[in-house]
Amino acid sequence: MASEKILNQKKEEVSKLAEQMKEAKLILLTDYRGINVTDDTTLRRDLRGIGAKCNVIKNNITKRALAECGIEGLEEKLEGPTAVIMSSEDYLEPSKIIYKFSKDNDYYKIKGGVIDGKVMTAEEIITLAKLPSRETLLSMLAGALLGNISKIAVALDQVRIQKEEAGEKVSVSVPAEEPTVVEDATAKETETTEEA
């Protein structure tokens, strides 16, 4: 039977992991077989570069931490050697790194995970990982907007040219505001005094 000291250490480990999971935007569970030291070091370095961590944690401790966080549906995924990848900053970039790594390493597979509190299957995470990065999507949006603005500018210029050819005068005018008259109070007083 386990000593009280060991049980307390395990409880502390579960609580610490549960706290990290509560703060995480991403929790990924991956199969951790057949990976060599060089690849593992590279993977961990790439993940650290974007603020994510990769730890190999006993399945029992991971199950208890997930339960403490109220996360259900991943219990059956916690079989065999499992790596837990967590990020409290971003969920897309770590997913992309893990997906790319799993494509290059046959035995390293995504089992499932949690993104922003929602339990997701491996297929859903892979679909998400295949999306372009946020920066790429923003540049695509900016390009589309600039293209439309250019088209509007060309169309307006064509309207101007057609009107000029038709002999119409084209001018852009801003309606002038009527001047506001501010009466001088001292001038009124003078007029009133002179009349009296």
C-alpha cells in the first residue's frame, strides 16, 4: 500500500496539473511512441518557442487532473505512453507544430484534446491545424479589401471619363455651410441707448 507521503505527492501533482489545464487554451494528448531523442528535443524546442509545453505524464495523474477540471470524454484516449501538450497563449500554432510533427513521425499520433474548454477529437484538431495561420488569413482579407477598393476607384474614374466625354462638367463639391451670424451684444446695447 502506498505511503501517505507518496499519496500527498500525487495529489499535489494532480492539483498542479489541473491548475495548468484550467489556464490552458490548448491541451493536446498525443501518442508518445517511437520518437528518438533528437526529434523529441526539436519538438520541445519548437513548442517552447511559441509558449507551449510538452510533458510525458502518467495517464492516471492526467485522468485525475482532467476530472478535477471537469473535462470529460478523453479518458479512453489515455492508454499507452501519452504526451500532454499545453499552451495558455495560443491553440493554433501548437496544433500546427504537432500536426506537422505527426506527419513526419509515423508513431506519433494526436489522440484528442481540449481547445478553449471544448473537448475535440483528433480529426477536429487536425482540421484546425490545416487552416492557414492568423497572419495569413489577415493578409488574405487585406488583399481582398484592397482589390475591391481598387475596383471601386477604377469604376468611379470610368464614370468621370464618360461624363467628361458627354460634355458634362464633373466636379466634386462639398455643400457650404451657411455662415452663422453672431450678434455683438455691445452693438445692440449702443443702438438701444442711442434710440432712448
